[in-house]
Amino acid sequence: MSNGDPKCELCHGRGALDLPPDENGIPRTQRCECVLIRDVVRNVERGWKKLIRAPVLNGPSPLTENEAKDLWVTASMGMLQTHLRHVAVRMGPDWGFKVVTDSDLMVAWLANASMKGERIFDPEAQAPVSQEVMTLVDLMDPPELLIIRLGVKSARNAAMNEVFLEALTHRAHAGKPTWIVDSPQQPLGEGHLCWSYAVSEFLVNWTRVNLGVSPEEFLANSFTPASDLSLTPTGNGANTGGTKRVTVPGIETPTTKDRWSKKKQ
Ligand SMILES: [Zn+2]
């Protein structure tokens, strides 16, 4: 167990709190709040850099409870970050989510191709491909939930939709959930670099979620602001393995319209 904050009044720097022994008399501990907050922040940053700095969502998110399902999300970058942050801080320090882009998939696929000595026709791959670049399988296999942001790849590559489909098929075969995220400006449809008839066929039964482009629009259409944002610890999944939903005091603060407005460009 990692060290806690020496000034913490709960654990005095130990980082752990004792729980009553289990039924076999084995002593148990759980992460102290001070460690939990730090570990959750680290995990959110691991999944997507700077995600922790996204504005706090003032209300529930339709992404919640869908962590184990395939989802087709349409959202602006800002709305995706706000909603994903909301989910990630509640899923706790051990949630294995990872956000990648269609461009990352392509780079990983190109790395495979280059290792096999194939000629590469991709303007974004003019620089030599490093052997350290992850292969497509390295990228797709580990995450508990893989989130693929579409529309980041800009240079045309005829293989993009095939690589995307390969990623989706691979995840489905492994029995692992995937969220794909397109934007209102660049919907996944005809003309999109990732689109093909085969892709649209694959996605035909996926649940779709529209988060819109701005908090105001989202709140106006979907939810009324929650009044129960007081967060108290309710068992934080320490020493139990696996992912548990948590509430993390200190990470979430009540938001106001002002906070949203400040964030808008
Ligand atoms: Zn502590």
C-alpha cells in the first residue's frame, strides 16, 4: 500500500485504514481517502492525459452503468471529456479504461506492416516507424474498456476503415466492450475515413448515445442538475481486486453555470 499524506487526520500518513477482520480472522485494510484520491487521479490520467482537468458534470451521465457494454457515442471533445471524467472518477483507482484515436490504431497497424517489411502508403507514416510503437493488438487487447475517438486521423488511407473494423472485431472476439466516439461535425457515415458498409453492418445493433456539443444543450435536453452531489466515501474497493464504483470526496465539487461558461471558448 502506498504512503498516505502525513497530514491526513484519518491515517496520519499510513495510507491505509484497518477494517474488521474477515470471517477467517485475517486482518483487512482499505485505502485511506488521501491515497484513494491520488490513485483515482493517477488512473484517470493514465486512461487519458489531462482528463482530470475537464469540467465537472453537473448531473448524471448516460455513460454511467454502460462500462461493460459497447456504445456508439456522439459528442464534442469537451462533452466527451466531461462525461468520461464523471464516469472515471467514480469507477475508482483500478478501472482499466483507455482512450485511443483512430490515428493511434492506424499508427499501430502501420507498425505491424512495417515490421513485416510491407511498403507503406500513408502520408502520416513518412517518418520511420519506431519498433517501440505498439502493435494493433498491443493497443487493443489490454484495456477493460477501450474508447476509440474517431475523426483524429486526417490523412486519407484506404485501409483506415479496415483497421477500424479489425479493432472492433478483435474486441468483440475477446468479449471486451468498446466505446466509439464520433463528433456532431464529423458523424461516422459515408465519407468518414473509418466508415464502410462492413463497419455500418457491424455497428447496426450498438446502443447510441448523443452527448451533444455543449453543457447547456445537454442539460437543457437531457437532465436537470443533480442536487445530491454531496459525496461521501462508501467503501472504496481496497484490497478486493476488480473494479468497484466509488465516490471520492474532494475530487468533485459542486459546479455552477459560471464554471461552465468560463470553460467555453
Ligand atoms: Zn489518509
